[in-house]
Amino acid sequence: MIIIDVVFNTEEHFTADQLLEWSRSRDASISRATVYRTLPLLTESGLVHEMDFGKDQKYYDPNYADHPNHHHIICEDCDRIVEFESEKIEQLEGEIAQKLGFALRSQNLRITANCESLKKNGSCGQKDACR
Ligand SMILES: [Zn+2]
Ligand SMILES: [Zn+2]
């Protein structure tokens, strides 16, 4: 219950380890195994979306059910993730699908980029804070 409560009270994308940490701050007795067992239940029910950003860990998206068509831009260094939606992209994807004889069902674009501080300073100040 606490794990599910934690998941639906965050707007952030999280990893399994982050979820474990947040859950433990509410109830120290929650085990890693419980978190790892609960996550597939949430993804299978479609409430949480599992995303592979090509990082060491998978990310989980808590508001996928409300915004199934949002896109992500992610810093290649500090893993900062920002969501966005774009009607233009949606339109374009529809056109591409149609041209190729497909019917568009869902869309998910991932842009890998350098965040503001990586761009400016050559490193991300938040890198350690994030982990
Ligand atoms: Zn997202
Ligand atoms: Zn960064």
C-alpha cells in the first residue's frame, strides 16, 4: 500500500532504487524484494509505464495513464528528465504512419540532450545529488 501510495504521489520519473528509498523513508521495513515484486504489477496493469532510456536502470513513469502521448528529453549525463507534449509531433507521426500504411496507436519520443549546466559547465552539478 505504501509503495503504491508513493508511486501515485510523485510526478517524477523514478528507478526501482529510488522507489525503494522513498518507500523506506515512510516505512523502514519495506524490502527490496517487495518493491521489485510490486513494480511489474503496476506496469502490467498499465498504471505505470516502464521506460528504457538506455541507462543502467529502467525508469518508471507514474503519470503515463493520464498522458500516454507525452515525450521525454533526457540529459545524457545527469539523467534529468523533462516531459513535453507537442501537437506538431503528434501530427507528424500520424502523417508518417499513414504514409507507411500503419494506424498510429501510441507514440513516445525520446530526445537525448545536454542539460543547461552540462552545456555551460561541461558537467552537471546535480549528477551526484540525483543518485
Ligand atoms: Zn514521462
Ligand atoms: Zn545534465
